[in-house]
Amino acid sequence: MRGDAETGLARLLRPRHLALYGGAAVAEAVRQCRAVGYEGELWPVNPRRQEIEGLPCYRTTDELPEPPDAAFVAVPADRTVGVVAELAARGAGGAVCHASGFAEEGAEGARRTAELRRAAGGMPVIGPNCIGMLNYLDGTALWADRHGGERASSGVALITQSGNIAQNITMQRRALPLAYVVTNGNGAVTGVPQLIDALSADPRVTAIGLHLEGVSDAAEFSRAARSALRRGVPVVALKTGTSELGARAALSHTSSLAGSDVLCDALFARTGVARAHDVPAFVETLKLLHVHGPLEGQGAGEDGRAGITSASCSGGEAALMADTAARHGVELPPLGREQAATMGELLGEHVHISNPLDYHAYIWGDFGAQRACFTALTGADHDMNVLLLDMPRTRASEGDPWATTLDAFTAAREATDSRCCVASSLPEGLPEEESRRLLDAGVAPMQGLSDCLRAIAAARAIGVARSRLRTAEEDGSPLAAPLPPAPRQPSGQGELVDEHAGKSALARYGVAVPHGVAAGREGAAAAAREVGFPVVVKALSPGLAHKSEAGGVRLGLRTENEVTSAVGEMSALADRFLVERMVPGAVAELLVGVHRDPVFGTALTLGAGGVLVEVAADTATLLLPTGREEIEAALSSLRLWPVLRGVRGRPAGDVRAAVAAVEAVAAYAADHDGVAELDVNPLLVLPEGEGAVAADVLVRRQPPYAHGEQGGRTA
């Protein structure tokens, strides 16, 4: 397959001829190409050798018979740049740069990286500092080491920043078919988004797996991931590392709660990328997606969760399935009346018909009875049908009841054309030979029960995200809008706006705030009389971020004398004060925060608010722009949600007003990109029908940019 174009990444990923620069690494790459069945031309380039692995060497790039579709450049870093420049000038399709010594090596490496980018021009370059690239579909190995993969007609594509992680996954014995393996190393020229674009355009690629140490351009990543989602190519990310991306002063609660890893999760959720937290779950999720793709059906689950059936011949296994499914957010809905009746007739009165099903040993080894049972079980509309079964190491020569069970289950899948998988309780409980048989039968062989259920939940989440994206684009909702580029990094921390000014700005966008007056020390008592007792008095100072911790807040003041005394005690903190009417009767306190991240752009954080907000750590983060549905979903994900809905006889909160307030805060942030951080904490959610009030507001303006530029409007 050549794809839609003979240029760009299509040539590099599916080359007809390879130029290979270097010595020992080139010899290994030639051996690997031959081992994987490469049928194109191989052109070693080495001015000091006559031949490599029996192939004649060319002395220079100019001597090559024609511009190569791909080049494997395994020469030292200081020579790599020159070779890339020669290839670009000759019109090559692209290069894989093996050498280290670039961005990972300080200032000199950064300088060399810039030179590499200039040398490449518009030519794609994978690396540098990478093992290489494997194409198991067409048989290409620009790879200077051993690997464990084999040819495939279709499969998943891996893009990794770590060469070792990629190499290890090629050696898996879990029957995961690999289409491409691209170790992108530093990604100096061609980034992950461009690779996602190219690989998702190949119809033989069933899913894409990413190993990421960080995200350098969230807007471009979002564009590419959503494009893959539209094409029906699911993406799974194994994200490692939790370091902060860029220095940021954590003046607001939001900044301390929504670090880079949280923002990665928000980016993945927005783009329908499933996140795996270890290599086994990564591999199993990709395998399930390879067989069944995203799960977009109704599935009979609740709240968008996957609904499955489960069958085993053990009550203990059935209980294990129920417990594990509950931990991983997978539903086991009751069987339908007709379905249960049919199975009752098949299994007899001694078998309790339920989901998960323990079908007992009465039909163990009986192909006909098991096929009928599994056909009835898998015939309804569920996201997935799971057979829990651990296999012996080898099949018995005849009469093997484990093999009979597998054969009956695969026959039922064929009869119902349903989505099915076989899950072993232990990863080693499915031998590779059996896994391959299951793949050929359209059944996903899942190794390890927990990872199986994580994979099902991930596939369902991707399916829901795809459906929501489709609906958003049809309706023109904010979620359909592309993620905007992140703001440029400012030259300093900026300045805090005093609370009265911040509240006034938000009030103009429809956020309800307490009735209040700003006054000096002498006028505070009169201001209290004007707004009406009881009041709260706060010190107003642009540099005072957290007034409660500094002693700059007095609550529940009921007389003018109390106000005068409180102002006197706070006079060391400020010479102006905000006097507000107390807002009683809140059902719950929320945090609503916005901050600008130099990589991810504008983030909106919602959570349980109040003075112990970091201790509670009950938050959800979205990337802007977003819509009402996503805000409601974020609120419902909080542990605080039952309180908002009314619990144990307490009144329900005005959720509609709270969502409207959040939308107003988001709109204000969208219109004022000169605002770097914004906290509403707490947003007091009053009883249903009574509204939501911003009791405290913190706003930090963006400082001037390093080159004297100012981003957008200010507060």
C-alpha cells in the first residue's frame, strides 16, 4: 500500500528503497530488514567500506541511484545534520535519525537540534535519539537492534518516546498484532500529531498506542487525536512522568490542583484518548480495540458505563467478576426476561440464572449444550460478552473440555455476530497459540481479568467520546471547536486584582455576587449599615492572594462596633476594605477556577470549595472551550455530587444556577486572555431555585510578555 500520496510520511513509512548510513548499526538494520521480509532495495552509504552484509556501499548521497523513500541515519550527531541536509536536497522521502546528542544534552544539543530542523526543511524526520521504525505490514525495519514482532495484515501502530518500551512491546507473547512501531525519540522535526495523522490514514491500522513523556503542543495533539477519532481509529496513551510543564506561580488554588498530569487527563478526555497506567493494561486495551474497536452501543450500562455479560463454570469466578467489574466501572446488568427463561430451560432448575452467570459443571465438555448456552447469553445487546476461562498450557489430543468450551464460545459468537472476549484470571492463563485461534475467530483474547475490564471501560469511553464529538459537530456546540493554541509564556507573575474589582467584572457576565461596598477604614461601619447586617469584612489589597490565611477576613459581624474593631485589627494588611452582606443557607461550596497553561491552554477546574480545598482534592478539570453538558458531567463526577443533589433529607442545591455561573466564568475567561488565573472559591450553591453566589474571587492579570507584547484584553 502506498497511501494517497507518494511524498511526505507515506514514503518514509512505506518505502520502496532504503538508504542506510553508518557501519555496525547499518549491518544490523540490513539483517532486520531481511528477517522481516523487506522486498525493496537496500543502499548502504559508507565512504570507508566496500560492502555491508554483502551489499555494495555508496560513498555519498549523490551517488545513490535515485532519491530514497527513506533513510536510516546511524552516524554520530555532528555528522547527522549534514546527512539530513544532503537527503533533503536530493528529495528523499524522509529519515530516521538514530544518534543521540541533541536536545537531551543541554545547550550544545539544543543548538544541534535547531540545525537539524533547518537541514530537514520540509522533509519528515523521525528521531533523533531513537532505535528506529518498524513496518510489519509491508516488511520494513529501519531498526538497529533485535525485536520480537512479525508480519501482519493489520494491527495496531505504536508511537513511543522510549525505544526500550517499544522494543519490549514487540516481544510480548499476548498475540497483539503490530502494524507499525515508531520510536520518535526527541521528535525534533516530525512530532506525534503528524505521525498520528499518517498512521490513522492507513486502513490497515486498527488502533494507535502512544507512549508519551509529555505533550509539547496540546492544540496540535488535540487536532490529530480528534481526526483519528472521526476516522474510527482509537488512540490509547501510556503517559509517564508528572513534572510540571513550565514554571508557574501557584497563587491560586486552581494552579496547585490542576498540574500537568491533570491537564493531560483533561486533554485525553476531550479528544477521546484512553489512558493506560502500565504496560500490561496498555497492551490489553490495544488488543481489545484491534478486535472490536470503540464501543458505541447502548450496552445496557448506566451513566455511559460499559454493560457486559459474563459466563464461567464457577461461583467463585462469578463473584470475582462481579467484584472486579465494580472496581473498574463496568456494569453487569440483569438478563432480559426472555433471555433468562431460555437459559433456564437450557441449564435446568439447579442453576441460578443471573449475570454474572455460573453455568456450573453440568454442561462442561458438552459442545452442543455450551454453544446453546453461550448463544443465548451473547444474543442480547451488550457492549461485550466475556467468558472467564484459564487454559492448560497445551490442548489434550482429544476430548479436551477446555478446548470444547472455547470452540463452543467462538461458535456462539459467529452465530450472534456479537462482541466477545475470553478473559483469563491470570495473564499466563491464555497460551499464545490459543490467543491466536481466538483472534482468527473474532474473539479478543484478554490476559488478566482486571486489565480486560479496564480495556472494556476504555473502549466504551472512546465510543462515548466519538459519539459526543459527532453530536457536537452536528449541533455546533463549544466542544466541537478546536483547542486553541496555548498562550505565550509571560515575562513574570503578573498582578492580583483586588476582590471588589474581580467581582464587579464577573458580575457583568452574569455571576451573582453578594451585595457589597468598598470603603476605607473610616467608612467601613457606614458601609455595613448600608448593605445590612450581618456582614463579612475583607481586607482589599492587590497583593493579598489568600486573605483567610493572612487574617484578612472577619465573618458574621452584627454591629457597627464589631465592624470598626475588625477593620482596626486588619489595618496592617490594607487601607481599603470590602464590606458584604453575609449569604446564609448554602447547600454546598464549590471551587470554580481558570488558569492558563503554557502547553495546554485555558483550563477550567471545578471541585469542592472552601478553605480546605487542597485537602479535599475533589476536583475535575476541563479544557476550554467547553459546554454545559461537559460542565454538568464534571460536577456529577465529584464526591460532593450527592450533596448537591440532596442527601439524607437535606435540600438539593441549585445545580442549574451553579452550571450557569460556571459558564459565565468560562465566558469571561474566553473574552479576557489577559487574565492568567481566576478563582471563585467558594461559589455558594443555595437551595434549588435560590441561585449560586460567588463569595470570594481571585483574579491575576497576565504580565507583559518578554518582547513587550500583551495578549488580548485584560480584566
